[in-house]
Amino acid sequence: MELTDDKQSLINVEVAHGTPEKQLIISLKVPQGTTASEAIELSNIVEEFPAINLQKDIIGIFSKPLDGKSRPSPEEYVLEEKDRVEIYRPLIIDPKAARLERADKKKNSRTQAKVKGKSK
């Protein structure tokens, strides 16, 4: 896909990805009719995040996954002005399990603090 065709109007879009260490949003002007997959390719974001696996990672538009079922696939979704294409990284732990783990740690630290306070 060429970006130099003056006859074709351009739209503004963003491609975003993040890790705990680094977050990046790349702004692009792309021709109308560009798909989410094409925008990812044009952004070169994979060069910044080599761990991205476009065959496995979920891709969405503003937190709505492009799953090819209830919504088009990234190859089918035609971008609109100001769309943000997001590449989601796989979850390491289920969010519910992570919350429970944090709550348990907090509870245990409170219990330990009370025990230490009584032993003085």
C-alpha cells in the first residue's frame, strides 16, 4: 500500500502496543480503505516490539477485539478517521486471580503487622 497517492484522501489513525516497560502509540496518515492489519504493517511497530506475534496476539479497535466472529477480522476491518488499532499482549495471569493474590498479600501483611505490634 502506497502513502503517496495524492488522489486518495488520507485519514488519521493510531497503532498502539505496550508492555510493562514500554508503551507506544504511533500516529499515521493512511489512505481511506486501509485495514487494521495494513496499518500495523505501515506503522513498523513490530520493529519496536519484536515479541508481537500477529498470528496469535489479539488486535482490537478501542478495546473491542477484532475477532472475525462478532466483529470483522483485522484483515477485514477498514479503518475510520481517528481509529486506534491496539495490539494486546497475552495475559500472564487471569485478572481475577491477580486481584485475589493482591488481596491475600495485603491481608497477610496486615496480619504480620498486628503480630509484630503485639510482640513489643
